Amino acid sequence: MALPGATPPHASLDIEITGLRSAKGMIQLCLTADAGAFPDCKSGAGGMRRTWSAAVPRIRFEDLPPGDYAVAVIHDANANAKLDTMLGIPKEGFGFSRNPGIGFGPPRFAAARFAVGPGGEAQQIRMRYLL
């Protein structure tokens, strides 16, 4: 039970991207606690999108409320702000928190979900390339 006037605990999340084919282009990331916003943070509430240079394969989120989250990542190698595909197959790298197995399409939120507690969390996301 929280004390009146007490601030709710906040946590940090460190994400490391491994297996990048190159340091060219950008990394696009969606971090969300809302299954409806996964994997692209376009629908639902509470999704956070970040884009940064692929030359820096780490990012830190501060002041997150503890809870369950999932992350989806794209290696936008040509920096055109989208995942390029050929016949529906991704031509660029992608990855998800907890590194779940991949079938047809992205995994469900539940397969990528992890808990962030008051002490913080770290996730290592392995990039996958199909072409």
C-alpha cells in the first residue's frame, strides 16, 4: 500500500541489440505495455517509439512504471523509416524481446512480454535477417 503523497516506484530498462549486420542506417524500436500496440506502437495506448543510429546498439529507458512490457525492433538499414519487404518477407533485420521463435508474422505480445520491476531490467534482443 502506497503512502499518501508517496511517488510510485519507477524503474529503468536497458536494451542491447545484438547480431546487427552493419552499423549503417537506423534502429527503430517500439516499447509497449499494451498488447494492442504491439509490435509497431501505432495503435493502442502507451507505446513508446524511438529511432537512433545503428552504430549505437544500446538504449536505456528511465522512469518506467513497473509492469509487463514487450519490445519490437527493426534494423532500418537504408534509413527510409519503414521495414522493407519482398513478397511479404522482411529484407531488413528485426527482433523482439525474449527472442521468441518466429513463424509467419510477428510473435504475439505474450511471447515477447517481460516484467520490469522496481530494480530495473535488461533485455538483449538478437536481430534476425531472413534475406
